[in-house]
Amino acid sequence: MAGLLRRACAWHALVFTLPLLAACGDASLAHVVQRSMLRDVSRQGQITVYDAENETVIALDQLDEAEDALRDTEQQIRVTERSAARAKKRGSRAGVRLAEAWVGYLEELRDWAEAQIELRRLGLVVARAAIELTKAQLVQREDLPSGKHFSLKDFRRQYERLQARYDREGKRVKRLREAARKKELRWWELRRRVVAQTGDHNTVLWVD
């Protein structure tokens, strides 16, 4: 249902009903160009806005991918926890140790996936701000009467503020992914040691 709503929102954005995107994400933009202001825009201007609004579709796709990644990770955690329980039942200390270490990695990966979703939601707002800036620039460039009712600087500051926030959050999300990757590498090292000690190349491969 949520996916259908986002797709519907993207379609409406492409035909200049951008306000409906409020149902898809943060609706906190302080500066927007009302549809009535675009009534007299040129055909080339309409194409310019249309092209800009394609960024919304990209942002929605990225959000979908992030949500899929979180679901996959949560499923892996459930599977691994069941594997740990089976290893404990059969008395495999090595299997339990490996499973628990893998859960630790997956939990960090889940933290990254959750942060990634929030980043992509913010990316949707940034895309909206970029579209509003494009529309404001267009209105003033074509010297439409509605351009006298707002300051282009407000739209530019709005976009730059959100983009800067997105960049900061992106760095934090990257750090989370790197931390999870380090934990994954430590797990593979642990696995190599366990295999070397036990000679067991099969029963400890529960992660497969």
C-alpha cells in the first residue's frame, strides 16, 4: 500500500501536483511555488520543471531500496537466531559462537539500514526543495507577475540548508556502514579460526 502511494505521488508530481507529495514525506518546506503561479509558464518552462521533477522518482526508488534492505536484514537476523538455537541444541559451541557473532554484525547492519531509510526520506525533501527552486527561478526568468511575490534567495537558502543537512547525514550513514563492514570482516576471521581449529567446513556454515 505504501509503495502504491509513493508511486501515485511521483506521478502527480510529474504533472505539477507536487503538493500531494506531502503524503510521501516531510511536508515542511517553507517556500513553495503555487500551481497558480505556473499558469502562464512557457512550454519550454514546463519541460524544465518536468525534468527537475524526475528527481522525485529517483528519490522514491532509493527509499524503496533502503526499505527493502532493512526488511532483508531483519529476515537474516531471524534466520541466524534460529541457526544459533539449532547449534546450541546439538551442542556445537563453535556454531553458537559464530551465529551470535553474525547476529552482532547484522544488528549493526540494521542500524545502518534504518539510518539509510531516514537519509532517503530526507533526500525526498531535498528533491522537493530543488524542484521548488527550479520553479521559482523559472517564474522570475520568464518575468511572470507572480515572481514579484517572493524572493528567489529564500528558495535558494531553503535548498542549500536541506542539501547541507543531507550531506551531513550521508557522512554519518557512511560511518555506520563502515562500522558494520569491520564487524563483518572480524566475523570472517573468526570463522577461519574456527575452521582451522575444528576442521569442520560444513556444520559451521550455517550462514549459508
